[in-house]
Amino acid sequence: MKKEYWDVSEEQILEKTDKNIAEWRKILDAFKAAEKKSNEVVAYLQAEFNVPRYWARTLTTLYLKLKV
């Protein structure tokens, strides 16, 4: 994993996605993202929440990193 994908601030995430990290964690927990392939999670964020691809990948990587 590239460090840049999880080395982002709370402010950046909120500015770019309109939700904070805690809100995304709840959404991804409900989606059971930890049990899915990362590409599936990225696609879900893009389709359901209109998150741009870079930020969908960033959120997915951050989420999985925090679960470790």
C-alpha cells in the first residue's frame, strides 16, 4: 500500500467527501468492508456515495489500515 493513501487529515477527508472518518467507518462497517475485496469497496463508495475514485481508494485503504 502506498503511504499517501492513508496519510490524509480529517480535514481533507471532510472537505473532499462531506463526511468525517468516524462516519465513513460506520458506513464501511455496515457494508462489512473488511470482508470484501478493496476494489468492491471502492466501487461501492463511488456508486452509493458519489465519492471520487481517488478518495474512494483512500477511504478504503485507510479503513483497512485502521482495522489491522
